Amino acid sequence: MATTEALPHDATAEDHDHGDHPAFLAHHFDTPEQQFDSGKLGIWLFLVTEVMMFSGLFCAYAIYRAMRPEVFVGSSVFLNTQLGAVNTGVLLFSSLTMAWAVRCAQLEQHRMLVGMLGATLGCASLFLGVKSIEYSHKMDLGLLPAGFYSYDPHAVHHHEGLSPFLIWMAAPFAIATIGLLVWYVIAKVRKNAFQSLVAGPLLAAGLSFFAGVGLGMLLESGESTEGVEHVSESAEESLAEIGPLVGEEEGIHRQDPVEPTGVEPIDAADAENEPAVARATGVVGQLAQQETNSGVRQQLLAEERQAEMASGRITTSAEDVTGPVGELVQAIDTPRLGGVFFSIYYCITGLHAFHILVGMGFLTWLIVRAARREFESNYFGPVDYVGLYWHIVDLIWIYVFPLLYLIR
Amino acid sequence: MATSATHAGYAADNYLNHSRGLASWLFTLDHKRIGVMYLIGILTSFLVGGLLAMAIRAHLMAPDGALPLTNDQYNQVFTLHGAIMVFLFIIPSVPAALGNFLVPVMLGAKDVAFPRMNLGSFYLWCFGALFLVGALLSSGLDTGWTFYTPYSTTTDTSVVLATFGAFVLGFSSIFTGLNFIVTINTMRPPGMTWFRMPLFLWATYATSIIQVLATPVLGITLLLLIAERTMHIGIFDPEYNGDPVTYQHFFWFYSHPAVYIMILPGFGIISELISVHSHKGIFGYRFIAYSSIAIALLGFLVWGHHMFTSGMSNLTTIVFSALTFSVSIPSAIKVFNWLATMYKGSISLTTPMCYALSFLFLFTIGGLTGLFLGTLNTDLHLHDTYFIVSHFHYVMMGGTVVAFVGGLFHWWPKMFGRMYNEFWGRISAAIVFIGFNLTFFPQFILGSRGMPRRYATYDVEFQGLHQMSSIGAFLLGFGLLVAGLTLLHALFKGKLAPSNPWGGATLEWHCSSPPPHYNFAHAPVVGDPYEFDHIDYDRSIDGYVFTSPPREVLPKTPQAEPATAKDSHS
Ligand SMILES: [Cu+2]
């Protein structure tokens, strides 16, 4: 932990720098307490940045949920609550083993520490295994972000064999697990205690990914024979139920000064006409009444057109609407609305899964250091910091799970 | 080293020559060297951004464009000018370059709390800069530095490269801020309470709070924008039912506080400069300290003032307008306190002081013109005109950059142990001041007459004012060139600097110029950072010495309270 510059300190620095400076204490700190407190404050601040980052996504979730509640209700039916619940349990359990690991580090129980870190790593891996089933299942159905969304409720076909998406996601883990197995066997054969202490937990973690895949398949297939149809039917139903309401709700959810009283499909004549201008109330409306104020009139018309288009219910053909915005009409189709939900789903869970992966990297680093017995009762900061990071990743999932899976 | 106060103060063994070779710089964990590397990086960016600005102004000499640039190329030039100046230069300028050098020294510490993270954030900066340059070299960027959707999701230019660069630069900024918060919290020396910290540290602390809280939101916004371009996630892109105004909300939630990331450290520099060069304790220490924090927190509530014309509800715009005015209170508190500090002080018109004075003038104009933009009805007229261009250049360039250059002149002897030529320093300050006003004052008039920003061509009636502005810009560029050459000349030919050339009382003036590798051989005794009674000019070294005996040696038995702790701030 000392400076990388392997140069001798000058004489004056020498006499107060060393003496009782333990190896783990960085050169610029005076006491182990100062070092620990700095690290602790640092990791808490880092967690604040994580919370801010995810809160951007939660904000996007809230905005689009408020704007299109029917889409969220209809689409969240596709998420498998069982898999989500299993993953919630797995992460909660991993938080327990992580907290236990911190305690082990404080009590200098080195083997136990490696075991607890390994258990946490295994849980992380299990989580990702289940997640890969969830992802690949949805990708197979075409439940993708808005740009690639291709789900067709009338053409749900059952895939035989493994999904190509699953193969892509599992391949890195398969390679890593095989590598770890080889390493573990070699370490055992050579009777290298340190290497087998490290390779053992890592191998177990690699295998638990496939345990997660198996568990996910089991739960998903229990539903898939009749389940997929059931799910898609109920999704269609809920879309159909809420669909007619959309028009009326539109006026409430848009906060334009236009205050549209209801959404009627615009036709070519309307686009040039005054209804938006006439309906507009308040100061803006009065301004728009004046012939000379073309800017406000244009703005109101544009806002109304935007409101129409964003609802995805345009019935006119592209030729009827002029201007660059109009050319986009063809691309808008009602099923695409579901894409917004899945965009947010993939963004939130994807960023969360990325954090799990980073956490797995940290845990591996800790396992190596723990096997070297580097942690002791007055130096366990890194375990503590990674533990805090792990808890925030867990905590974020605790919010993600109800918001995406449970709230209907 | 311990006797630095009695001889000229130039340390033979200092951080610059403590170890040699390129690797000793590239892998250094020394905050001072990292600060110097940052300085080189951001000054290079400033040069590139400045040359682009010269190209913009040269092009605008004639109504149809004086340079052989197509309108598309013009769009790319002003976009890169903005992106480079904001992300590569101003945001890291004071915190990462000067702050890295000064924060630990002002704290009497050996280093920042996380030296490796500090080096890492420098390399993140380099990495981010590479991506921005990559965008420049591949197919350019023409969205404006704000990357507004839907244009940024439809243009053919390399938005993904540039936004990824900005994303990486954001993390560099986060780690710098995080490092400073922890350093200031945990590494203050015994005796330095919160209200005995130099105001530069308060300003840095407030800046760091914003960096840590706001920048992650920019990070996620840019990630979503990248996802929008590559996967069409339909969050910002109206083509896929997204909402472009949501992008603006997300973007300005970061980018308005980012304005304070840029200006707050400038405030910190000015607090030091005004007090030291007036040789008078700062007036209203606590008000200046608290107002930094107030600005940092209020800055999170006003982002909507960038979107008055974007289609928010009337109520929202009124609320944002009212909140925006509230920020002017702490800003004005600072200006009044600086003026009161100078009152009856013995002002030395040194180069740093000349820059500080022009800061006061320019920032005040910049701040006051902001009121016109925060007012709803005038903003509808002035939005997206040259008025806003001029306003934020008065704040960013006239404020932050002038403060930064002033700070460079102030701490240059400390950083490199050499004095510069005072005469040319003052000349540069005068040219910058005149050139700046000539460039940007006409732009207020242009804007109020309806000249829109970002246009490559304009009506003939605007030509006179545009030409004035362009000539001013060349003068401004020349002034900065003079400043740069003066500083460069000092590096090679300047006479050796005393450890305290200006008579400052903060801790950095207690160590030699340049500081030794570990800053202080012994922990310095902390006194009032703005107490100038015991600092006397010594003609033989052309610098100042500390005459108060209790400050020179550390008492053998630590006292419960330092000898000077009874001096209270007003
Ligand atoms: Cu703003």
C-alpha cells in the first residue's frame, strides 16, 4: 500500500514517517484510523454517485409510467415474477454472507472469510444465471427495446433447443468455469494450498451460474407450454381493456399549454386548421388568436401534432402530413409502445447486472487477498468497502423488483 | 527545508527534480505532479478550443462567412469549440489542475486521500479526451455541446464517440471531487477547524459536492443517449415515442450545476487573491464560506431556466424563474464581501490582482445579465440569441478563465519556483480585459436586436457589431498569448522565487517554492489563513517572511489549542 516510487525518503521525512508505520498503512496517512475513515467516507460518497446514477433511470421509469400507464400494465405481465423473486432471495442471502465476511475479516477467521466471500460470489453468479434465462426468453419472443421490438402475440412460436441469446450469454461463463476447473485440478495435484483455496470458491461460483440457468429453465418451462400463451393473452387483454381509455387520459398526462380535450385522429385538413389554436386557453391562447403571432400558432400546432404522434395512434398516411416530423409517422405503430417498457427494463436491469459483474470482480480480488491472509483486526477496510458496495447493489434490486415485476 | 522562511526559499530538492525520467512522471502518485500534468493537458485543450473560437470569429467577419467553411463545417467548429472548452478545459481547469496542486498543500497534508484514484482520474481525462478527438477526426460533431435530441439521434456525425468521451470525462470529474471531499474531511491538520480553512478549500469543497451529486446524472443521460442511438430505446427519441424534453431535463439537471462546478473554484481563487494582494483579512469569512455551499445546493433547483421555451407548463416556468433569482443572493454576497475586503486595504496592483479586479468587473456584468435571462418575458425574446452567448462567456470566460489565469500568476512561483515579469503580466491583464469586453459587449447588443446564436451567416445590418466582436476576440487571443509567453519565459529565465512572494498567510506559503516531495518536513502550525499582521516584507529576498515566533516550530508538547486560536473571524 506504500508509494510506488521506490526511492529513499529524505532524512527529515524518515524520522517521523516510519518507525511504527505498518505495511498496510499508506505513506500519506498518519494512523490506520485515518486511513479507514477516509476509505469509508470515500466509498459512501461513491455509493451516493451510484444512487444518483440509478435515480436517473428510476426518473425515466416514473415519467413514462405516468405518461403511459397502460403500456406498463400490459407489458409487465411478461416479466416472470417467480424468477424475480428467486433472484431477490438470492441477493438478500448474499448480503448476509457479505456482512458475515466483514465480521470474519475483523475476527481474523481467514478460511471462513474466503468461504463467505465465495458464497457471496456464488450468489452473484446464480443471480446472473437466472437473469440470462429471463433475458434470453424475452429476446426470443422479440420483447426488445423500442427499436428492435418485434413481438407479435399471434405468432408466438416455441423454440426448440437452446436460445442463441442464452448461448451468447452463457459462453463466457462456460469458458471461465472450464478454465477454473483445470486450474483447480492442477492446484490440487500440485498440492498448492494457496491456489486451491482461491480456485475452489471461484470454481463453485462458476458452477452456480449454471445452477442458476437450470433453475431459471425449470421455472420458465413450468410456465412456457401453456404459460406463454397465457401470458400473451393476458397482456393483450390488459392492453385491450385500457386501450380505449388512452385518448381521454392523454389530456391529463400531457402538460402542454394546449390542453387538448381529446385525441381525434388528425387529417390533412386539420393539420392546417385552427382547432389547436382555438382550444388553447390562457395567455398563450390569446396570443395565438392574433394573426401576426405566427410563432405561437406554429408552436401550438406542432405541440398538438407531437402529442398525437407520441400516442402512437395516428391513422393518417404519411403523405398527408408534411414536414420532417411527419415523415416519421410511418415508423410509429402501436405495438412499438411496448418497446418503451422493455427499453427501461433492459436499461435498469442491464446496468444493475453490470454492477453485479463489477462486484464479482471485486469479490475475486478480495478472495485472493483473503487467501493471502492480508486482512487483520485493524486492517479490514477493503472487505468493508466492497461489502457496502454489495449492499447498495442489493438495495437497488430491492427497488427494481417491485417497480418492474410486482406493480401492475 | 525547515528554514525556508529565512533564505530565498527555493528548494534544491523539490517535487520537480525529486525523481527523474518520463516514467517517474507518468506513474507518479504525487498530487503536485498530477496537477502539473493536468495543467499541461487542459492548457493544450484551451489552446485547441481557443483556435476554434478564433476560426468562428474569423468566419463571422463577413455576413456570408469570411472563411471557406461550409455551413455544416461551421456547425462542427462551434460544436467542438463548446465541447472542448466545457468538458476538457473549464470543468477540470481549476479543480483538477490548480486544486490538485493546492488542496493538500493548503491542508498541510502529504497528499490527497486516494493518490492512485487521483492518477486514475487523470488517465480517465486523457482517455475521454482521446474519444473527443476521435469524434473530431472521424466524422465530426455538429449537435452543439448540449447533444439535444432528436437532432443528436438523427445526425450522421459521431455522437456516440463524443458522448462516450464526455461520459468518461464525467467519471474523471467525479473521482476528483470525491477525492477532495474525503481529503478535506479527514486530512485537515490539528488546529484547522472548518472555519480556519482557506476559502479556496471551501469553494473546492462546494464544487466537489456538485461533482459527486450531479455528474452521475450526466453519466446516465449520456448512456441513455448512446443506447438511444444504437438501440432506439425510445426514451428521448420522438420517433420511438420518446420525449425530447425529458432529455433536456436530464441534461440540464447536470449541466446547470456544472456551471457552478466551473465558477465556484473561480470564486475560491478570487477570495484568496483579493485578500492577499490587499494585505487585509477577508471581510465576512463565514458569509463567503456559507454562500459557496448555498450556491452548490441552490444550483440543483434551477435547471429549468434553460427550458423556458421548450414547452414546460406555465407554473413550472414561474417556479424555476423564481428559484433562479434566489441564486443571485449568495453570488452577490460574495461580490460585496470582496469589495469590502479591498476597502481600506493596501492594494498591490500585481498581475494576479489585476486579473482579480477584471474578474470582479466581468463577473458582475455576467451575473447581472443573467437576471434578464431568468425573467420569463425577456427570456422569450433573448433565448437562443447572442445575448445568452455573451452572458455565459462573461461568466465562464470573464469569470472562471480570468480567475484561473489570475490564479496561475498567483501560484506560478509556488508551483515552479520562478518569478515572471510583472510588467508583461500586467500588460496581458490589460489586453485581456479590453479584448474581452470588445468581443462580448457587442454581442449583448447583437442578441437584443435578434441575432440568433449558432448561425453561420447573418444579415448585413449586424456586420459592424460582428466585426467589432471579432477584432476583440483576436485582441483577447493576443492578450492570452502574452500571458502564456510571460509564464513560459518565467519557467526558463525567471529569477528564483521566495517561498512567500505575495505575503499570503495560508499554508502553501509556509513551504518552499517549489514544494518538496512531501510538502512539509514537519506538520505546519495552523493559524488564521487571513491574518497578515505577522507577515513582513524582506527586501533582501524580495519576498515576505513570517515574523511570529510561535509559527516557526512545532511545540514539543502538543497544545490543546494553537497559540493563535483565540483570534476569531468577524
Ligand atoms: Cu443554468
